[in-house]
Amino acid sequence: MATVKLDMEKLVSLCRRRGFIFQSSEIYGGINGFWDYGPLGVELKKNIKDAWWQDMVRNPPPGPDGQEITMVGLDCAIIMNPKVWEASGHVGGFSDPMVDCKESKKRYRADQLEVIEGHHEILPLLYYAYTSNDQDLLKAALKKAEKAARASAKKLVDTPVGQAFMNVAKEVSRLAQIVGPDVDVPGTLTEPRAFNLMFESYAGAIQSEENKVYLRPETAQGIFVNFKNVVDSTRVKIPFGIAQIGKAFRNEINPRNYIFRSREFEQMEIEFFCHPDESMKWYEYWRDLRKKWYSTLGIQSENLVPREQGKEELAHYSIGTTDIEYMFPFSEEPQELEGVAHRGSFDLTAHMTKSGKDLTYFDEEGWNAMLQERLEPFKEDKKRREEEKKKLEKDERSKFIFTPHVIEPSAGADRFTLAVLCESYHLDQAPDANGKMEERLVMRFHPRLAPVKAAVFPLMKKEGMPEKAQSLYRELKKHYKVEYDEAGAVGRRYRRQDEIGTPFCITIDFDTMKDDTVTIRDRDTLQQRRIPIGSVLDELRKAMA
Ligand code: ATP
């Protein structure tokens, strides 16, 4: 982990200034929990989604036994039949327990509230609540506890310990002893209550209960309800995966930490269907693969923390879940980037029950292989063969029909975009036009993710340099997002590109006009090399591989 933590305000300001991320509807004062990606942000996020699609769907690495793995994609509607959400448990169930503060009118997620105990000699015993990972609120809670101890002429001898609010609030009477995070008196917090996170709307002209629909809170269910369609319309055989990238909506109570927790976001989800007997093997495969993927795109491995959920945290259907967490600068604790969950057969079974449709899988290949082997001894005796076949159909066929188990790696495109922005932000030293060292802000994006791959500069606006530079620019932009810049001193142009993380700057100078060579400058090492103008595209290709 970096020793100096990135100041989030600086990152947010850079993102706004250079057109990565804007507040949604900013001219009207914005809207809490919604963000817009600007010209550079949209390129960055698109590169992230394209990298995921390329590496997970079109060209996934070999499976655990070195075999090719089959992956296909889907793009489902955001609004689905509401029965989907009844079957999945989202209607009624998709809610975080919330706690309201009657005095401050603030609302907190109960599972994110913790309490410290006041000094035990002070009666009645008070607890001071704060939201986990919020150092300011923790400090405030400690201060309140100290103040109370001083007021009653007691010294705070024990270090108060953080414990889950939910545990303390289990006994309702104790709510009266808890001082909320934003108030100074006890007893203002309500009991935890369910709060539905799904956005609702109506399909059709009449706003009636029958026309009620939901904006999907995850892309996964679109995959489950299309499982049979995919099996019937393609030649996929289990094991195989279906992937989808798309928007999801959650009416989060406390959207916060920039694009980390918003109300509209994008997910990159895979449902990998396999035989129950092989599910643990595939779970481990996806868990390890997904963590590695982040590292190959430039996330330092010490900032990435896979965290196997404890039994008590697991969703009721889950056999195992690993959260891949990242040390975001806004928190002392690593936060979830992606969850890799072993969901068993929960989802397909739920949709089978609700829809009445058969979503089991028939392992035809396995069945045929078995038939062939068992009927081999009777190949000369047609009658016996038929009898044996009937017997096998009665006794054995059902063993080849099963409800697949599912491994779900579910990642957030916006959370990864934020991790990439945090990870790339660097301040270092670089020489100015006179060779004097000065501070430089550089975004060290992995070349595959960088919004702009290269910038082409004519050294001067004369002697054919601009024309030559434009011709190179036109050639490169057929393949990559590149920029052309002829404004200001070259040093200044370098700085502009460093700030947006452009890996290469290519300068057309006097020598180019003589021998068709250019300088190519590396953003990170600052080294400049002379290469033939005809090999620039290859250089970019190499870096993007
Ligand atoms: P959290 O506990 O942080 O709310 P979650 O466990 O509910 O997350 P999942 O339902 O597993 O999240 O969703 C999968 C992924 O979708 C998350 O790992 C995250 O990257 C992304 N995601 C979920 N909620 C949000 C949100 N409100 N804003 C941005 N990304 C989100």
C-alpha cells in the first residue's frame, strides 16, 4: 500500500477539470448518487469494459485442467417481467436493514454501524455509534465517550471496542443507550428496518399495481432467465459461462465515495454453469482468475485483497463467496470491487419453481457415451440391445439430468474505474523546458486502459512538420484513440498528456523531414527514442498487447 494516501479531493478535481467524470445534471445542482462520464472518462470506462469482454468472453484463459472454456455474451433488457424479481427474492427481500435517526433525520445502513462502549463505571452505560470506515465519525464517537467520562469525573480507563450495532441493538431496550453518529443524546436511533433498494416505474399508460415494473438492480437475473434460450440456440455444453455488461440501479440510502457507491452503475457479470460435482474446482478457478485480472491491468497486488466471507456473512444460498477488495484511499479498510460467489443451484431452481419451466440440463454427450459403452456387448443381438436400452433409459437416464451449479464473478465497472483512477494518480518530478525539475502530475494508466493511447506533435508549426504530423495522426486514429496537438511549447504539451495518462507522445521534428524518423517518448520512464515513422503503429500495438 502506498505510504502517502491519495487525497480524494485532488482526484475528483482532476477528473472534473480534464473531463473524466462530472456530477450528473450539474447546472441544476446535481443529483445525489448519479454521475456522468466525460470525454476521457467514457474512453477509460469503455476500455475497461472492452478489456473485460476480450479477456473473459472472447479469449478466456484455459480452465483448471488446461481445457478451452466456453463463454458467450448477452445483452438483456433493463426492465423485465416483475416475476423475475419475485423469484430472485429481490421483491420483498432486496433490502438493507436501515436505521433512522429521529433527531438528525439521517439514515444509516445498520450493517455499517458500529458502536464503542462508554466507560463501564458510568451509569447508565452508553454506546456511541459511528459508521464503519469513517474515521471522522469514529473520532467524534471517542470524543463523546471521553467527554461523558470527564463530565462524571471518571477517567476513561478501558479502550472502548468497536462492535456491530446490530448485535447491541438486538435487545431493543438497549437502543435507548445508543448515541447516534450525528447527535449527542442517546435514544434517537430507530430499530433496523427493511428498505427496498429497487427503483420502481410503470410500463404502460396506467399507473396501476399490475403495471408496476422495476429497474434491474443487477444484470445476473437476465442471464438466469435466458439460460434455456442460450442452451437451445447455441451449441454450448456444460461447463460454460454467460456474460453480460450493463446498467444496474439501486436506490442506495447513502450514495457516497464518488462513483464507488452510486444509484446507477454498471456491472460486468458472469454466470458460469457447471456440474455440481465440479463446482468447487470452478469456484477456485474464477476466484483466482478474477484477482489476477486486476493485477494484469496495473492494480498493485498489495492493494488487492481477496477476502473469503465468513459463514455468518454468506447469503443463505451461497456455498462460498470471496470478495475481491481494494484499498481505496477514502477508507482504512479494503472495499469490495467484485464478489465471486458460489451460488449453487439457487437461482435456476427459484426460476423453475416460479415459472414452471424446466431449466435442468441434460448431459446428452455423457448419456450417449454411457449408452454406447453399456450396449457394446449386445451389438450382435438386436432384441437384447433394445431391452437393455429401455432398462437404462428407465434406471440411468435421470442421472444425466441435473440443475447446474453456478459460479458468479460479479464486478462493478465504475468501482474498477475508480480503482484505476486512484492507482494511476502519481506526483513525481520531471524536467521543465529548461531542464529544471518540477512536480508532475501523471496518470499511469495501463496502456490498454489509457483513454488516449498516443499524442502526435509537430515540433514547430512550419517546414511541413504539421502536415507530416497530421498524416501520422490520421493513420494512427484508424486504430486507436489518439490526439493531435500543436499548441504551445512541447514541454507543456507533454504535461497535458501526462495528466490524462497518454502513454506515448510522438514528435515530428527537423530530422523527420530528412529521414522519416520520429521521437517517441515514454510517459513513465520519460525516455525518448528515435524510431522510423513507419513503425509507430507497431510500437503502440506492442504496448497494448
Ligand atoms: P456492497 O456491499 O458494497 O453494497 P454488494 O455486495 O451489494 O456491494 P453485489 O450485489 O455483489 O454488491 O454487486 C456486485 C458488484 O456490483 C459489486 O462488487 C460492486 O462492484 C458493484 N456495485 C454494487 N452496488 C454498487 C453501487 N451502489 N455503486 C457502484 N457499484 C456497485
